[in-house]
Amino acid sequence: MAMNIVPLNLKSTAKNSPAPKNNVPYEKLQRKLTLKEMQARQYPFLGSDVSGIFDDLLEAILINLPEIKRPKEAEQRDDPKYCK
């Protein structure tokens, strides 16, 4: 018994659109800025305000500093390599 096989082309009713993307904001899809780009960026506060902002965040316990790994070296301010 001989059989003839004919290929069928079935068309679906669904449109050929890409899969829906996750609800990720556009900013998250962009690459991270380099150090030079961050330094060139204009920030909404002055550089002189940074130490005050930092102190306020520490007082409000919104940020925590890690413990000092080398406490003996932390007090060496008379070292010529020390930078203020």
C-alpha cells in the first residue's frame, strides 16, 4: 500500500509579535555610568553639602559604615601619604 505525504501549512490566528517584556523601567535597561560620566554629571547639591548630608544620614541610621579592618593604620594621620 503506497501513501502520499503532503505537508500542511497551518496559519495561527495569533499575531507574530515578540513576547511581552517584563515591567522593567527603561532606566534599569540602560547601562551603568562610568566614573568619568558620574563626575561630569551635574548634581542638585553642592559638593560642600556632601559632608553635612553624610552626617545627617549617619545620625538617622539610614546608612551604616563597615567596621575598620586595620584600626592601627586608621590613626596614622602624620604619614606623608595621608590625604585629607
